[in-house]
Amino acid sequence: MHEARVDLKIGLNRAALRVEYLYLKETTITGDEMKPQHSDIFSPLKVRHVELRNRIVAPPMVQLRPITSSDGIAWYRRLAAGGAGLVIIEATGIPHFGNELTAETLKPLADAIHAEGAAAAIQLFPIVFGTTADLNELTSEQIRDIVAGYGNAATVCRDAGIDGVEPHGAHGYLLNQFFMPDRNGRTDEYGGSFADRCELGLEVVERIRGSAGDDMLILYRHTPVGEGYTLEDSLDYAEGLVAEGVDVLDISPARAATVADLAAPFKKQLPVPVIAVNGMNDPDAAAEALRNGLCDLVAVGRGLLCDAEWPNKVREERFAEIVKCTDCNQGCFGNLTKGQHVACVHWKDDPVAPFVV
């Protein structure tokens, strides 16, 4: 049913995709403010109407503070104040939008991130995060409701002043499952052939663009290699996503053998910025990935959870002051599994409290 759609959307060459993004001229930093090898991290980037002050992304991380509560807003204000260029709010189920999450309730969160100089995006989950759904049991009507829900959520976010939305299509979650031949056993237009396994993701992006308009940034998180699908499959899928309106590809994980090696093919083949996830806590590695053209943006996850001032400290060469993540998983994943606010065992005091208004 959708072979022609995929031939049209995935078979387009880079020139025909006509996705507009541009690099701003790298800022000149004088004196001892920054080592030259790290200057790539702090080059600004403009995507559509959104100007990012640097290439550092605070990726979506569930932290168990309601995102519109004073503690939740403080969490994200802290990440923005630390110097990240883009702050992506954690995975949030689309059923919440239009209910407890409205333009009015989300606006203080967007304003807090913007006030500290960062752009704001939010990761959108097709169901309530933490719940499950069997993709093979979903009815066509339920799938249509999911697609419509993404459009509604994007409109709410736009009206709240949030700069972008990111469908979560990675890590074996529901959207990713539709793409996975070993998980997708459907026999309708959403399963079977490669084109049909791409269909839901393409429809989601198309609906977001149609609902929220051209000013809304669309990011898409995708796992590049999975059981049953290859990197080449993902590249073909990504071309279709970009043709439907994706502005930024968030590749997670982006590392197999070396830093950003799984992000590099997307950067090479597609005309949109690519975020690389994994291994970016090391400023040297992050700068090298950018300098070598393996990616356009670097996501520093638990490194920012541990020390939100990582961007400012790198920019100011205060490397010895960086509180480094040791991958102990105690305060972050440990607290998450216990249903407690995500924190870090390396915190001496609560760094979120000063940002509570």
C-alpha cells in the first residue's frame, strides 16, 4: 500500500529533501578562555528559527519530578543555567497533553529554560511513560489516535513556547518496535514490508508538521542498529523521516566501537544536524567528534546530571572543577528503580534547590 510513498520519501536525494539548516560562523574566543581543541563545542548552530548557543545537548532523562512542578522546573532551569545549548525535557506521554499539560502549565517550564539561554524541546512518548502496549494488538483506530495525539501534543508545546518536539523512536520502545521486523507481526499497513514498518513513524512526523507548522523543530530519536534491522535500513528510514519534516536526528546509541561512529553515516548522508549520544562526557572526545564531522551536536547525559555546569566549566577551562560521573548508577538509575527523585551520589549539596522559585 505504501511502496509509492516510501519510494517518494526515502528515494529522494539530498538536494530534493530541501531541509534548511545552517551553521552560524564560529565565534572567536580570545585569551585563555578556551583551548582550541574545544572551540568546536561552542560554535553556535541555527536550525530553522532556533539559534543554539553551542553544540551541547542535555538529553531527555526521566528524573521523577513532575515537569511542571516547582522542583521539575528547577531541574531544567539548572541544566540550562549550566550552559547547554539545547535542553530536551524527558519522555512525556502524549495522553497528558490537553489534560494536565496545557500551554498554560508548560509555559513556565519553557520560560525557565529560555531565561537561562538554552532552547527547549520535549520528548514525546506514544503512551503514558512507564506503561506498555502490544503493537500487534493495537487496532487501526488506536494507531490513528496515537498519530492524532502527537499532533495535539506538538500544538500544545508550540503554544507554550517550547521550541521543538522529539518522538521517541529508539531503544525498543513502541515506535521503535513498529520498525523492528522481529517485533512487528502486523499484517496491515503498519507491518510486513519495510515500507509498512516505516509508516507509523512517517505519519507521526507528518502530523506534527501539519499541526504545529513550520516554526516547530522536529527531532527524532532512533536506534541505528537493532535485532532484525541494519544500519542501511535505518539510513533509508531516516531519509523518509527527513522528507516528512524532521529537522534533527538524535542517534542513540551513537557509539559501537568508537565515539560517534554510528552517528557518522547519518551525518554523511543526510542534510540535517545529527546528535550523537554516548561517550561525550569527555570534552576531548566531544570536540573531536564535532571537528571530524561525525556529528553536529553532542548529548552529555549523566555528565550533566552529575554536574550541570559541565558546559560552563569546559568553556572556561575549569576542567579540574568538573564533577565527573563514575557510572556507578546509584543516585540516578538506583533512585529511578526505587521511585525516588533522580540524584547523584557525587552531589555534596542539592544543586537543584537553588533554582526552585
